Amino acid sequence: MDFLKELWAFLRVRKKLWLAPIIIVMLILGGLLILAQGSVVAPFIYTLF
């Protein structure tokens, strides 16, 4: 959690808040790919990309 607090503080101080949605989308897609590696749904998720 400390890393996320420091990242948010950096984005706020440096006026880089436009990066926040990009980081969130990348984290969601990464989590989706990690969760889908061993599941039955994996072939359907990989067709989206």
C-alpha cells in the first residue's frame, strides 16, 4: 500500500494525473491475464486481444 500512496503523491505533485487512468487500465488487464492463465475461459479472453 505504501507504494500506491507514494505513486499517487508523485502523480499529484508533478501534475501527471492524466497517467492514473492508463495505470489503472494496465493493472486491470494484467490481472485479467494472470487470472485467466489456468482457467477454461482463457481461450475466449485471448481472442479479445
